[in-house]
Amino acid sequence: MDASRRQLVLDLVHSHLAEGRIVSVEGILEITGAQGILCSPYFNFKPGVADVLVPVSIL
């Protein structure tokens, strides 16, 4: 995913969250110390820029 597309997705997510909407993602969550990494099934769960970083505090 190129940088401009990634930024567009982030902007849309921020907008939805600001409006109180629910945003959901799916994948495999790998917990690595201080954060979790949600790997995308669209890329065969391989690490990449589309992965979502999840703070341990919300797990």
C-alpha cells in the first residue's frame, strides 16, 4: 500500500471514529511486548505496511 493510500485510509478511520462509528478490522493478532500487530489476511498474514499496530493497553 503506497503512502498516499495509507494516509487516506487513516484519515477515513479517524473521521469515522470522531463521528462515534465503529471501525473493525480482521486478521491474526501477534503480541510483541508493548504492542500487538494485526496482520492482514489479504497479504497471507505476512508483515507489511497495512498491518495495524494495537497498544497492549486496549487488549
